[in-house]
Amino acid sequence: MINLKKVVSNVVKATAATAVVLSVVGCTGSPYEEQVNGRNDVVTLGDSIFDLNGVIQETLEANAGTQFRDYTQSGAELQGGSLAPSVYEQYAAANSFNGDINTILMDGGGNDILIPATLFDPYGCRTQWYRWNPSRSCRNLIEDQRINAVNLLNQMDADGVANVVWLGYYELPRGNANLTKALNIGNNKLRSACQSDSVASCQFVDPRGTVPASQVESDDIHPTPEGSVNLAGQIEPVLFPLL
């Protein structure tokens, strides 16, 4: 006999989980922009920090007076994942379409930690009253992303990419503030992957301490348009000398 109460409970849980995932990755995104009137040798890769409102790219292009190829996708993980093409896949698509890539602007690795942490936190990345620091499983997950980042950067270097600018993650406010310690570990690992562990010429832009809660949307994840302009302003002095 079917336990109707259990079935309804499972449907409610699945629906709630789907809603949570959509709040993490953003419910809209942009297709690849592969043919631009400008710098086809400059490519952006990454997740919804770039892609959801598109203001980082728009601001940089307006100030540079040119356009860049855009492969960023909301919901993208660094490697793998089923919600969107990963950063690995984005790079493969960009390289396949036109391998003449001189400079890459990117982020990545955030969703690999944030999606499971926002659903059920199976890796123990959130701090709690009974767990003051991210668990060993969380630290191992973050280390996996460092390795993925190093491998991707080394591949970019082997393919002839001259410069990479990697945007790190800012602190998440309010309901996600208990991910701060995991975020700090992750940013430090990404900085290491970018600036010392890989052979790529990579510069890391660290926005921690610069994006107030008022510049983060009510989902406690994504930048507001003002926050995106703030982030673009931090990227610009690193990126523009490479153009």
C-alpha cells in the first residue's frame, strides 16, 4: 500500500531542494557569445557571479571600448556538475571555436562548494555552534577544487594562453555568513593555484572585505548591479594592462 503521507513529504522536499538550487545558481543565464565586435582573443569563463546580471562584463567592455567573448554560465561548477556547462567545458568550447586566446578572465569553484552546502551540507562546510570550523570532508572538497584549478590553468598555459585573471569570491552575508570560513579556505587555495601552484601566468583578484551586504542580492549570494560595478572596478587595473 502506498504511504501517501511519505510521498507528499518527499515531493515537498524535492520541490524545496529545487528552489534552493535555483536560488544558488540563478534562474537565468546567457548563451555563449562567441562572435564579438572586438577582442576575440579575450575570453571570460565562470559562473553566475559574472553571468546572472552580466554587469561585470558590460562595465569592463564599456570602459575598455571593446567586447570580449563570453562563455560564463549560471550554475557552472569548476569541473563536472549537471546544472550548466562547467568552466572546464566552457574553456574547451572557447578553444574549439577559436584557439587564438591571449587573455582569460574567469572565476570558478564556488558552486562546487556552495550547491551542496546550500542543500544539505553533506561535507560540513557551514560552521555551527557545535562545529566551529569546516569539517575535514569540506577541506578535502576544497582541496579537490585547487587541484582542478591547477590542472585547468596548466592546460591553458600549454594551449598558449598568455594571461589569466582569476576573480575570487567575496564574503556572503546574512543567511550564508556561516560559510565564511570555508570561503576563506577556498579563496586561499584558489590564490595558490593561480599564483604559485600552476605554470600559468595568472593574477588573482581577491574581493574579500570590499563587497558590503548592501551590494549582495537578497539571495545572500549574487552581486547587485552596484556590487558588479564594484567587482569590475577591482578587475580593471589587473586586466586592462594585459589588453
